[in-house]
Amino acid sequence: MDIYITGINSADIIVYEKSVVGCVKYMSSYMYFDKDGIVVESSNNFLEGIPLIDGLDFGRVVLYEKLPISNENVFDQMLDITQVLVGNDITVDKITISSDNNITLYIGDIEVYLGDSKELNGKIGELRDMWEKIKGLSGILYLDNYNPLNENTTYTFKKR
């Protein structure tokens, strides 16, 4: 927040709002966090367009403090994936990080299995490029075998 005194009885106040990149469910509330992992809002209502992150272990969540995730690598993965999704203008409903650090995105009736966090930008770029072909379908898209050095990589989509 910036405050500028413009006269004896006047001031300009500029408030910078932090953008929310994800949320976690804690007790009966949704805790929304920014790109740095700082919890910026708590609500009983789920905000559409913000991905719910599942599979994180934390003790307690405090408003305006960093999410207390015990495994820093998982925390970094979570922040990376949310930033890559925002940067590619992809909105997901839910992100799951498994105990073995594999990532799955849920977009409507489609699950996108990314595997580990290596080459996230490339995997999300592939998803963005093929989205028009698969949206509206129901099934699982496997992008875990993404290899930036192989131009002829094929991906599996299993319909339900």
C-alpha cells in the first residue's frame, strides 16, 4: 500500500491487491494463497477459477503467513505448478500432489497426469496446445513421458 499526502485535507491511497494462485482446504475453510505461498484470504466459500491443492501436509494455517508445509520440495512444486498454469492461462479445478510427488491436474472431466515436476513448462505447453482437441471429453491424459529432446513424442488419452 502506498499513501501520498496531496494536500492539507487530502491523500491518495494506492492499494496493491495480491493475486490468488491456489487454495487449500483447512478444517471447514478454504485458505487462499498468493504466488509466494502467503495465505491472503480465508473463506467458507470456494472461489471459482482458483485451483484447490490436495495432498499437502501441514499442521496449522495462519492468515498472512506462509503455508507451513513440512516438505519444502513439495511446497516449491506447488508454487511452480500454479505459476506455470497462470502463465499459460490454464484454469484447473484441482491439483493433487501424491506422496511420491507426482502431480495430477483436474479440469472438468479430464485428469492430466504430469508425473514429477521436471519439465513443467513443456508439459503444460503440450496441454495448452492440445486442449482444443480434448476439451469436452472425459478421461485421463498422460503427459508424464514428455521429453523436450524428442519431437515425435506421443501421449496417451484414455477415455472413460
